[in-house]
Amino acid sequence: MLLYFPHMHPEWLTEAGVSSLPEGTCFLDPGLARPGVATPGAVRLFLPPDAPFDRSKARALLADTLRFGQTVSSPRDLLAQSAINQADEQVKALTPETSSLILAEVERCVSGQVQTPVEGLDPLLLARQRAQMMLLLAWSQEEGLMELRGIGQKLNDSWARLGESVALGDAVVDDDETDQEAMALGRTLSGMTPPDALPEALAWRKLLECYAVLAPGAVLCTREAGIAADLAEAGLEAGKGGVDGLGEDVQVFRAPAWKLLGNDRLPEAKPWLAGQVILAVLPSSQQ
């Protein structure tokens, strides 16, 4: 299976970008996609079978996290309050203990802390829970970034229209100071663009670990040239081709997950990261 990485929304790419993806490419769904809703280019959204939370629980857990994120000042306060407020009927899909454990593990992962075993819980199951939770947050943030992009485009279009309506181009006008100022303003506005407000939702390596845990064996493909640059800087070499459905000139990285994640060795607490990950870097011209 070809799975696009690191973005989960086909809408993130342009129409041309989606239509030029290799045949059969899917986008990962952490449990938040609405069944039956059409996607650009009719691409398929893939909910990993090993995802521990069904759609109902995934939506409840994200709603709980975002709700408290809006009312507390720090992630630690959020984690402390989440167990207390789990009794809310709207977010009752998870037990307080499970929610608190998952959120605590997410915090450890984001902050870079070493994972510690939790008594009575399967470490791989906990890793899958944490991975799905992080992808839920990334999905939500990606939606917010796409909304910002839409607002930026509308703002840019408005400025362009305003510039066109004010600017008089190279036409000869009276030497009236107001006319000259209007021309200058028009030329300035027509050439302005809004600031870039589209950083990555999360560092790609943190997302890669989530993909490796939830969708082992999938071939990841990306158009993010920066990922290839980061891997090359880390000393990893890419080969060419060898992946069904991709051209022979496509740059392909093959390595155990822990190496792609930038670790010096396989973490003892995460033996599942020994599995090989295949990451293909597609041409970025049609992104």
C-alpha cells in the first residue's frame, strides 16, 4: 500500500498534485474522516486496522483534549484536569484512567522524554494509542492550517482587487499629490502577499513514528523535499526505484524506523521500531 506522508488531508495538495499521485495512493485517516464524504480526486482514506480507537472514541478523545486545551494554561494542567472532567456525557467514550494515560504518553512523546513502561498495559498497545492520539491532534491542526491558507488566499485576492481599483498603471495623471499617492498605494497593494502561515503540523519525525506504529508495512510517499534533505544530512543514502507503482527514478529511503527517526540505536522500550520503513520522495513540482 502507498500511503501519503506527512499530510493526512488530500485537500492540502493542489488538484494537480492529487491527480498526479501514483495510482492507489491513500491518505491516513486517524479516525476523524466522515464516511461517505467525497475526497479530491476520489482518493481513498485509510484507517489502519490496528488503530485502537474507533471513530466514536477518536472524536470523543480529540474533543476532550481540545476542550481543555482552550481552558487551561499549560499541557500539564490539561493532563491533570482531563481525568476529573471525563464524566462529561459528551466525551464519556473513554475511562478517566485510559484518557489520562494516553495524554500523558503524548506529552512525553512531544517533549522528547523517554517512554516508561506502564504496569498492566501492553507496551505496543499503549504505543498505538499514543500514536493515534498524536495523529488526531495533527489532523485537527492541519485542518486549522488549511483554514488559515484559505483566509490568506482570500486576503491576497482582496488586496489584488483593491490594488487594481486604485492603481492607474502607467497612465498619465495630473500632478495632484493625491493622485500620485493613490497610484503608489495601488502599485504596492497589487504586489503584496500575505505572510506564510503554514508551518508543519508536527515535526515529521514524530509523525513518522506514528505511521510506523499504526501502519507497519505501508510504503510512505511524500513530496516534501525537506524530508529527503534531513535524511541525507543525517547520513542516510537513498536508492532508486524498486517500489511497485513508482518510477525507477524516484528517490527511495529504506531503513529501520529507528534510523529514520534519527536515533543512534534501537530504543529498548520500543522494539517495534526495528521494522523497516520505505519512504519514497516524489517530484515536488506538482505539489
